[in-house]
Amino acid sequence: MTQPSILSPLGADPHECGYCKSGRDTSISYGAWAHNLTCDDYQALIDRGWRRSGKYLYKPLMHKTCCPQYTIKLDALAFRPSKQHRQVLNKLRRFLDGEWVPAAADRVLGGDAGGGEGPEPGHNADVPAVAPVKEDKAVVVTKKRRTEPAADQQAPVVATAAVEPQQNLSHGPSRGGKKHAALATKDAPPKPPKPPKNTPFDLDHAIADLVGKQHRKHSFRTTLEPASFTDAKFALYKKYQIAIHHDPPAKVTPRGFERFLIDSPLSSPGKVARSSSTTSPLVGSVTPVAQPRFGSFHLCYYLDTQLIAVSVIDLLPLCVSAVYFFYDPDFSFLSLGKVSAMVEMRLARDERRALPNRVVERESDRMKWYYMGYYLHKCQKMVYKAQFRPSFLLDPASYVWVPYEEAVGVLDEAVDGFTTLVELRVSRKTAPKGLGERVVEEEEADRLWIYEDGYVVPLKEFDDQETRPFVVECAALMDAETAAHTVFTPR
């Protein structure tokens, strides 16, 4: 039996803002520690503005924080690429075919690691400015008193794609000279014909044309695997954090990497076998594999045999949710942040195609969406998110989704940096104290579950009354259904 979601409410957390660098505790979010979290419950939480960093859950208090963060999602099925998006994919294709070799690539392929044309933003701007407050403690609970211990949840066994050791990329033709190169060119298979101009863009075809295609100067492939630690991933993460975020090398540690991008509270409901006909090329193999339908994953990007980027993602009932993206700064010229966003959209489509038709017919939103984290209207690092259409922003009061084209005008007119997106609109000055909170009546509060001495009891039977307001405060920031079956722990 799957454990219920188990949360420890932590309360409001003022800290220095990672966006405006105010130097003061002006960024305010509500935090909770997730010992366990079902994917259905996390889907409900992100639809009310929550996100996770490792096992730490946080929800910006929008009318109080200095830089309001609006949850943004994209309709992956209806994605309309801009000219820039098509150019990014075409640029990568030309590089793989050897038709385009920028100076930065020449330096990298020649062994000089100092190349690059400046950082390319990825979906990595959702990091809270405060680290998770404590280590996780194992909690196993049951909803009725009994003497025998509850059965531990059995972690699913997953076929993990092996990360290949990093090697130098191809350095071009050997010393055989022009004659050898001419013969090699003669024997090479003919290039596929280019599509005619004005051909409608097809995301599935465009990604498939890049991933795993043979007979190119460079190969480009991806593997989807459960979130896990490898030396190659950590080395890439450390290089990225130092070069892009200017972290001191001593502070980029293996344990910090694990807590941030490997540890996850998400529990998977089980395995789903994939047939060869529905296996995505993103998985890196056409052989049938069994893997969790939902949970936390690493989508790894390889150029030839070298790991050059990793997308940390959650697969949830309705979406692919981007958690973080890091890449080799030496390959900034490939615009990997934008490429990865489109690859993740394709993954959402593949996951949807793998669902039985009856599921899609009954629940039309299943794996339809691509969540890109938070959108900050005045932050230049967030501009790329707004360029993906059709996208929607979450109203922080009513929790309805507003098309970006409608929301952007409202945000432009916000005099103090914050506004709700639907009528009646409020600003910081006019927002009620409990903006975005539900009213939790006494009767509902009495029925909330709380963990006590190895058992779960209704809140009304819990002896410590000082805990009650903290539990009720957390429940008020969740929808009623999710709060009703979540188990809370004392503060």
C-alpha cells in the first residue's frame, strides 16, 4: 500500500531574494518538509503555486514577497514555435552534421575548455534563496492503531541507463590527408533531402531528427533515468554552478547536489511496461523497458559520448514539471536551455501517447502540460519562458489559469510589482492579509490527520494544542481534498 503524503509545516520563511539581491530578508515564502509526497498530491500543490527543492516544499507569499513568482505552464500539445525556436533546432542540426562549427566549438573540440559565447538560460530560476532546513527523517504511518509495524514501502526497481564515461569528442579527420578524407566522403551515405521551404513545423519530427540519428559528424542522444548520483553528473553540475552562478568551489559538494537535485519526496504508484512501438527515442533504446510512470527523473543529454546537460524533471499525472537544468558552459553556443525545453515538451507528448485511449478520453488533461516553474515579469532571466506559446499564468488568489497574452498587460500595469490576474484585481496595498488562503472551518480542522507516537490521529485528539494553528495554516494553503488525506507532523 502506498504511503500517504506526510508533511511537516515550517511556516513563513523570510530570506534574501535570489533574484533582486536586495541584501535584506525581502523574499517571503511558506515552507514545509515533505517526508513523502504522492504524485497526485504534488500535482494539486503545484496547481496552487507550490514547488519543491529536493524534499523542501515552498510557496511564495505573492503579495508579501519582493519578487512575485507566478506559476507558468505551457500546452505541450498545442506548442507554436517562434522563428527563434526553429532556428535553435536548425542550428543544432547543422552542428551535428558538421555544416556549422563556431569558433567556440572549435576551441572545445580542440581540447581548450575556455570556449563559449555566454550563458544560455535554462529552467533553473526556481531555486529558493534558502536551503532545506533539515535532513529528512523516515516516517512510516498507519491510519488505525495496531501493534504490528506498518510495512515499509517497497521502492520500485527501475532499469537505469548507464552513464557513459566522458571522452574527448572527435577531432576531425586523421592525418591520412585529403585523399583519405575524399574517400571517406565518397563512401559516406547520402544526406537526406532537406524539407521544402514553408513546411509546417512538427516538434515530434524535429526532435526525432536530432536524437539518435546515425551517420552524422556528431551524435546527439538522450537517456531518461530515475534521479541518481554519478560522478559525471556531479562534475558537470559543479562546473555549471561555478561558471554560471559563481558559486565558490568549496561550497559545491556531492551532498549538496544530492539534497538539491536527487533527493525527492515523490512516491511512484508502480511500474508501467513500455512496448517497442511506444518507447520514446528519448529513452535511448527501442527495447521494452519497465519504468515508473511518475516520479523524479534525470533527462541526460550526450554529445557523442560526453554528458553535456541534465534536465531534472518530475513526471506527474498531468505534466512534465521542470525542476532544474544544468549544462556544460563550453557548449553554450548550442542554446541548450531552449533545446531542452522543447525536448521536455516532446517527452510530455510521448508520455501521453503511452497512455491507454480510455484514460485520455476520460481525463483530457493527462500529460498535456509542460510546467516551466515560476515566471517573474521584471526578471530578464525569465524572458525565454514567455516566448513559448501557448502558455498560462496561475492567478495567486483564485488559482485559475490565465492566458499569458491576457496576463502580460495586467502585469505591465502593476504599480507596485504585484497584482492578481483576474477581477477583482488587488495590489500589495489592497490585498487581504490571507491572500490565496482557504478558510479552514473548525469542523474541517478537527478531521485533519496528525502523526503522534507512531500512529495517526485526528487533530481534535492531538494533545498539543500549540501545533494546531501551524497545521491549519498549512492546510489553508492547500486545496481541501489534498489537505484531508495528508498526514501532518508536529512542528
